[in-house]
Amino acid sequence: EAERILTKLSNSYVVALAIDGKRYSSEDFAKRMEKYDILSKGNLAFVIGGSLGLHKAVLDRADEKLSFSEMTFPHQLMRVILLEQIYRAYRIRNNEPYHKWGQCPHFGFYYKIIILENSFLIGYTIVEN
């Protein structure tokens, strides 16, 4: 599994989701996403482990580790949580009324995000409207 994941991460800035990773508030994660813009040069990969977590080789390849909680979540749910936090981060960055207010109009940004889950590529490209 680790070999399959690693082959998909060639030129990406890699953020591995791990319990021992760094935690951010939504506002701080929005600031971190700004830094990802610079660090990733448009190729940002979030890697979500399966039920056994991520192999050491994948964690070693990661440029950083991110955690949303000390709790363990099913990887399918973690995908939704991650995407919602990415969406929220861009709304915060654009001073748009989603964060804390619950309004969700269209996406207003462009970013290529790759999410790997259980060594399967789940590609998300978010395009500006």
C-alpha cells in the first residue's frame, strides 16, 4: 500500500493526516492553507490512512503531519471533514460569510488538491466560477 501511495506523490507537497500531527483552529488552518499555496506550487496532497493508519515510509515522505483530533475517525468521514475544513479555510481567507454563519454559496477559488485514501487516488480540482 505504501508503495502505491508514494508513486502518486512525485512533485506534491504532502500533508499526512495523523493523530500526532499539528492541530489548528479553523482560522489558523486558513492561514496555513495560504502557506500551502506557496510551498506546494499548486500540487498539494493530503494523505488519509486506512484502518491501520499510514505506513512509516509515507509518514517519512510527508512534508508535515496534520491532526484534527486525538480521536480516530473512519477514513470515509475524515475525507468529508478535511474537505469541509479546506472549504471553510478558503471562505475565511476570502472574508466570505460561511465560517460561523452557515451560508454556502459557490466556491470562489482555484486549487488542485489530491487526496489519497487507502492508496486510491481521489482527485479533487476546485475551480473558480
